[in-house]
Amino acid sequence: MSKLIKKPILVPKGVEIHIDGNLVKVKGPKGEISKKFHPDAIIKYEKEKNEIWVFKKSDEKFHKALSGTVYRIIHNMVKGVVSPYKVELVVQGTGYRVRLEGRKLVFQVGYAHQPEFIVPDDIVAKVEGQNKIILEGPDKEKVGLVAAQIIRIKPPDIYKAKGIWYADKPLKLKAGKAVAKK
């Protein structure tokens, strides 16, 4: 059983919660998010105490897992509308660079063409220098998804240290074939 559901999710001041069945809408100073959850999720909001409670429907394994997952997603929603989630990506390689044109990221990453990525409206993209991308948004899931889609444009090459990857996760380089024979 998830131990998380024994505690409430505390809602900070300035955040509005609207729960309609399994549809949860969270609105705060940095944005708003709405998500529809599984019909078996039981979500209650106590307005007087500013607390959200998540309950499990039964003691089945699925319902235990569902309650913990729903709790954590709602917690991330509340946290995201107060302070947005941030992901930093690095574009590295000889001649590799990225530029921002409105809502579009244009990459020079060794292809004959320049791949373009259109950033969704609720995600803020910034480019520092020519090789660092910063993505910010209230929805943790969407920020991570956009980062993964950008990395897919040019995945990191672990032999040559080229490509796009997360700035906080260092790239582990592998030795080449010539080094492995010795």
C-alpha cells in the first residue's frame, strides 16, 4: 500500500483547486493544469483546511498502486503551478548549435537539413549561448516529454560525445574498437 495516501496534499495560498469527479484542475500564479484520472481514483478536496486527500477504492493491488500514482501526480501539479519545472539540455558537437525563432527551435546537428521543433504553448523555451536549451513549464510530465522529443532529434553518440542530452546527467563515453583490442 502506498504510504503517501496517509498524508494530505497541502495546497499553498494563491492556488485554486477544482475537482469534478475524476477531473482535477489546478490554477496558480505560474500556470494552470487539468488532468482526468482513472474512474476508480477517489479524490476529495477539503476547502476549509486547503487539503487534498486521495483514497483507494479497495485493497486490490491495482487500487493500491493507483492511489499512490494519483497522489504523486496531483502533488506535482500543485507544486508546478507555484514553481515551474525546469529541464536543461546540452547540444554538443563540432558545428552543432541551436537557435530559437519565435516558438520554434532550429537545430544544426550534422544533418543535410536543419530539423525544427515547435515548442508547445504552455512550455517556455530559452537558448543560452548556442548549445544550451532550457525548458520550463508547470506540468512535469509535459516538460519531460518535450525534452525527450528534442533529444530524439539527435541522440547522444557515446563514442564521439556528440548529440543532445540532459545537462545534469553526464555522458558516459565508451572506448572505441581500437582501444578495446589492446
